[in-house]
Amino acid sequence: MSRVCQITGKKVISGNNVSHSNKKTKRTFKPNLKIKRFYVPEWDEWVVLKVSAAGLRTIDKKGVYQAMVDAAKDGNLNRW
């Protein structure tokens, strides 16, 4: 499960580098991932998640426990 956000499900996608002459070569777009520790008060323990910057904003908005529940429902978080 490398380079995948555990909250939002963002992952590496491919696209093209486009030169000035409009010549195209393949490249990858990588998500902005961070490995962060979060305290879950419902469980009274710390969890380590690999989250993107958008995932951090989601956690700030919903809270870490609700964000993890929603991610598990979407299939993004297969293990706590």
C-alpha cells in the first residue's frame, strides 16, 4: 500500500510531460503524503497514518475517528 493516502485514497497517477515543441513523454503525479501520528480519544491510543495534505484537512474538519470510519467505509483504510 505504498504511496496511497489512507484517508482520501489518493494515489500515483500518470500523465505527460509536454515540451515547448508539444512532444509528450510519460511522467507520474505523486500525492503529497505525510506519515503522521494521531491521537484517537475514542480508543485512548495513538495511530500512525499515511495521509495526504487533503487528508489532513479532512481530519481537521471531521475529526480523526470519523475520518477513519468514513475511509474504512470507502475501502481506503483496510487496517487501523
